[in-house]
Amino acid sequence: MNPIAQLDQAHVWHPFTQMRDWLRREPIVLLEGKGAVLLDIHGREYLDANSSIWTNLHGHNHPQLNAALRRQLSKVAHTSALGFANEPASQLAAALVQGSKPIPEARAALEGPGAALTKVFYSDNGSTAVEVALKLAYEFTRRTHGAKPKPRFLGIKGAYHGDTVGAVSLGHIDLFHRAYAGLIFKSDSVMAPYCYRCPFNRAAPERADARTYRRCNWECVVGVERQLAQAKKQKRPYAGFVFEPRIQGAAGMIAQPDGWLRQVTEAARAHGALLIADEVMTGFGRTGTGTSTLTAGAGEKANTVGKPSSDPAPLFACQHEQVRPDFMCLAKGLTGGYLPMAATLTTEHIFGAFLGDYSEFRSFFHGHSYTGNQLGAALGLASLALLNSSASGRARSRLETRMAKQLQQLWSIPSVGDVRQVGLVAGVELVRDWKSRAQFDLAEQAGIRVCDAMASRGVLTRAIGNVVVLMPPYCTSDYQLDRMVSALAESIVEVHGRGE
Ligand SMILES: *Cc1c(COP(=O)(O)O)cnc(C)c1O
């Protein structure tokens, strides 16, 4: 085993990893990257098919990002946001505010719920971005509605919002949460719009994304409305509704049918709940340029949410359905996948509740040593400049179409149950048999084994249970994309055969 791998195994404890399995074999040690390609210590090449756990946007070792980093590095790497402003963090805040505007740009009120996002609170990662939104929403509600009843939060089943205690409390993945039951506070959840396994979907399985052939009456939306009505009746309304817009990531790439987000957020808004959009995974163009590849479900009116072509390509998932959150949590792609940095955007309305005389101590009591880091902010600006270029928009749109086309080949494999694509994210759900939707037991590691087989074909990604994720960097070429999909198809057949 090479010496670096030995050091790793001697001392590094990996996240979300059964370390006994980890210690059984030599890990891949990644040394270099260029574009969508990663190189390991033995000189083997791999394609980064999950953008290094959903963080990378424009590829590794990008000349413009590298140049921006070097430019900033020649000035200063970090100064404190406690007491001091800095150039890139100020400029990035303005750029994020600009980029988060609704599309098409309707007149947004400056005050009240649904107003424009104008304030940016920096932190270090997705979990803290959510933690900040949670604390702000909690404290805002206490200040405006009084301390009783205690502010409560509503989320979606299967949701993942990060690993700090507050973010875990807002999440609803039982496997992760059981361990910390005694540490976390209770939050409520509503059913996820998981069309493929929805008990209300009366359609038999087809060889297509379940959102396109589902037969239902939007029971998932009715469920949300009922939950909200009940809370109101009990005089314990929700202070906030937390959601991953358009697609829930760690839940298993649960793609929402068009219109779901719009309907549930309108209901939550009418209830009086603050809308907390967790765009940690979906932000920065990940959910597509607006060319929806999805057709409406049977018996429904066609999707009317599409954007007119004169508008810029949406950067955020909320913009696809004209949802105006009170909080938008950003991290993963914020620096293009280079450095850990996060931002929580909010409105003047929320901000105002924290203003007062010094002696009132109404400040927001939260912050981190590296808040507003100059290197990270410089990268964020460079990444946004790339995203806003027409070349990037065209490349993303082309890649999205290519991906939709290539993924079609998976339907010929009987152990593929559902293929869900939203923009440049896809989840492929593996099943024992597509005709019955019979599931693999988690302990069978159906997804992990497919990812191992893909790695031996030079394609790296990570599964979520039985769902294999494809999330290519935006610079991925047609040829590289084709290789990612064919490695996935071959690996599924190798591991699971042609079905049982
Ligand atoms: C990854 C993720 C988080 C947590 O981000 P970290 O940077 O890993 O703390 C939160 N929400 C969503 C939707 C995520 O995908």
C-alpha cells in the first residue's frame, strides 16, 4: 500500500463511513484534478461524476478560479468580519442579492413576507447556513409574535439539512437521527412528493420518470394544507417551513413534480410561516437553465412555470417556480467547489427585527472565526462571473439535454426502477425488479456495489442507499458524460445482472 494511504488509514476518520470496511482495502488517494478528471496517486484517471460530493461547478483547476484565488492571495487570505469589512465579501454579497432576484423579475415589495433578499450572512458550510436561518427565523418569530407558543418548524420527510444539531433537528432521515434523538429538538414533517413510491400514485410502473406517468390528485399538497390547518386550529402555527427546492438531495434525489413547490410554499406562506429554502445542493445553476425536460403528468395541464427566453438562466431552484423565500441557504457550489464557505440570504423584514439601541442587545448573536473569508469570497465572485457568462449557460443547457438523452439507455436494465433528472442532477433508483418496484435491503449495499464497479471503470460517484447519483461538473464534455452513463449502465448489469 502506498505511504499516503497508510497514513490515512492510521489516522484519518472519514465522514459517514463504516471505518471497518474502509480499513479493509487501499483507498483511492486523489492527487490532481483538471476539469472533470481526477488523477490518483498511481496515475489512474477518473471522471468526477458527483462533482466531489456536489460542490464543484466549473471543473477542477479552473484557470479563472485559480487566477482569482492567486490575485486575492497576493493581497490577503483572511481578515475578521468581527469589526471589519472587506472587498470581496462586500462585492459577493451584492452579486448574490442580484442573482437571487425572482425571474421574471416582478415587482417585489421591499417589506413584508416575500420581499426581495437583500441581506447576506456568511458562514462556513451548508449546515451552518441552515443553522443561521433557523436561529434567525426562531428569534424573529419570538420578537414579533412573542415567546409563546415556542416557534415550531415544518419540513419534508427524508430532508437533509446538515449535521449540526439545529440542522439535524430540521432534517428527517431516520437513520441519521436515531443516534441523536436525545440531543435534537422536535420538528414536524409532511410527506415528500416521491412520485415513484407514492402511496397515492395509482399508475403501474412504466419505463419512465414516475413524475411523467403518475396518476394522482396532488394528495401530497393536500396533506401539507391539512397539516398547516391543523396546526392553526391547535393555535400552534408553524414559524417556518424548511425545504430543498425542486429536488431533495440526500433523501435520495427525490425530484418534485412541476408545480409542487409553488403550491406548498403558497400554502405555507398563507399560513404565516417563513419560507426557508435550503439551496445548498440546488443553487448555482444545478437545477437547470430553464429548459424543462419534464412533461406534465397524465390528466394535468401542461407546466405553466417555464420561463420566457429573454430572461437570464435561473441560478437558483426557487426561481424556476417563482418562489420567494425569506431565507436562502447557500454553500456547496458557492466557491465553485474550491473552499468551504456559505451564505444565508434574507430580507429587510427579518433584518429589521434585529435593529435597536446597543443596550437592547438585539444583535444576532452568531458568528464564526472565518466568517466572510476573503479567499472564499474572491472565488465566489469569480464563480458567479463564469456562471453568468453566456458560454456557461449554453454549455449547461447542452449538457442537460445530453444527459437526458443518454440516461434513456438505463431503462433497458430491469434493476433500474426510476431515473430522476432535474437539470444537471440525476438519481437512478435501483430495485430488485422494476415491475414490482421491490426494494433492495439497505444492508445489501446495492448502490455502494454499483459505485465500486463504476470506480473500477474510472468513474467516481457515491450512492445514497439504492440511488446512484450522477452530478457532473458543468465543464463535462459530451464524451465524458457518455462515459459516465455507460459506466453506470455496465456496472448495474455487472452487479445486479439483468434482474431477477
Ligand atoms: C450538503 C447539504 C447540506 C449540508 O452542507 P455541509 O456543507 O455538508 O454542511 C445542507 N443541505 C443540503 C440540501 C445539502 O445537500
